[in-house]
Amino acid sequence: MGRLLLALVALTACKTVNPPIDLQPESPGSHRAEVRTVVAGDGRGGTRVWEYRLLVPKEPADGPLPLVVFLHGAGERGTDNELQLVHMPELLLKEGGPSFNGYLLAPQCPEDQRWVETDWDRTDPEPMAPDPSAPMVAAMAALARTLEEEPIDRERVHLTGLSMGGYGTFDLGPRWSDLWASLTPVCGGGDPDSAARFPRVPVWIWHGVDDPAVPFQRSVLMANALEAAGHDVRFEQLPEGTGHWAWGPTYDPGGPWWDWIEATRRPQP
């Protein structure tokens, strides 16, 4: 990420509107969902208040903890600051959820915007935009605030997203390449020409071969480009019958992804 954008993120992250509060009664799961806010650009020349959620472990930390940044899909867009908790964050708010001792950041994209302004139906990729979208800048501001205020292990900051958020993961990964410990794009797509800019961290791609919403080929192209550029890539080509529901196997509470997230650290130079 360029110095100017880093300065913008740092500035907006400092402009909190209200202190963190619990939006709902105590959850039965391992985490509580707190409401946080930042002021950032609205993409139309002005600014607005952006709400997001930070899932905080109930158990006190003995030291710095990992952080997962989660980018939701198109169906969870809005301004209620709740819909983005479905599919994955809510697993930590329920009994019997995954064992994960860390933080989870869940920003929300407005209904009329996208993490990445691209055509989801295209089988051929589009060039990466020179600048991130307004919702993505707001997500980056929320992330900057979280890194500043919480006991986060800077070697274990992970990025993942599904569908529209899968596109967002492929987009944000190379924009802030010196931050991530891993990238997990789920049923998304990106610009293969950006592969050389990706961080040298593990990338675990998940996509259903019969996805009717986002072409499977979009993940194939990204996996091939990243492998050609020498990246550590693992590609889960989920079988027929998966459809667009690739996030189910990915974030399965009994699956390997959660343990992998806690164990994976950013490789040292």
C-alpha cells in the first residue's frame, strides 16, 4: 500500500465516533460481537460513519492474539451492522463453534457498493483498479484501528472473504502485502496480472467446480498465476454439488482451516 493511502487509513482509524459497545446480549459462543465505528470517505467526495463488528474472545489473553479480517458476500451488504456476521463470524457466537483464540474483524459494505468494482459473472479477468473502493478503504481504516488498539500478533493477521468478499481478498491482499500471514479467497476472482504483487504467504483458495454465481475459472486463473509467480498456493477444487456454497467446507468448525489460521505465521524475510 502506498504511503499516502497508509496515512489516510491511519487518520480515519483515529476518528472514532463512539466507544465500543455490545450490540446484543452475551452470546453463548466463545466470542462477543462489539460495535466499532470509524469516519472515512464515502466514495462520493464526502465522508460518512462506517460501522463494523469486532469479535473479541471472552477468555483473557496471555499475550498478543491472531486476527482474522473477514469480507462478506453480496447478500450481506447493508447498513444494519449485523448481516455480515452470517456464514462465518456467527460460528464464534454460537455454542459448539470452532476453537479459535483470536480476534475477528467484520466490516460491512453498503448495498449499492462493492469491495471491488468488477463484474462477478465474467470468466475473463479485468485489470486491478489503481485504488481501492470506498468500502475497502473503510475496512482498511477499521483494520488500522484494530491493530492500534487491540493486542494483535502482527505475525498472525489473516485475510479471508467469500464470493464478493473472495474478490475483495484477491484485491486487498496485494494492496497491503506487508501485513498478511495468509490469504483465503473463497469462491471469488481477481486479476492474474497482480500475482507478482502478492505477499509471500500461504494462499488457500476454495471454489466449487459447479459454482453458478462466480465462475470456477476465476479461481483457476488466480491459482495458476500465483503458482507461476512462485507463491505457496493450495487450491481446494470442491466437487459437484457444492455450487456457490464453498464457504461451508472452508469454515467448517470441525475442518482444518481454523487450526491452520492459528498456527500460520507470516514468513520471515
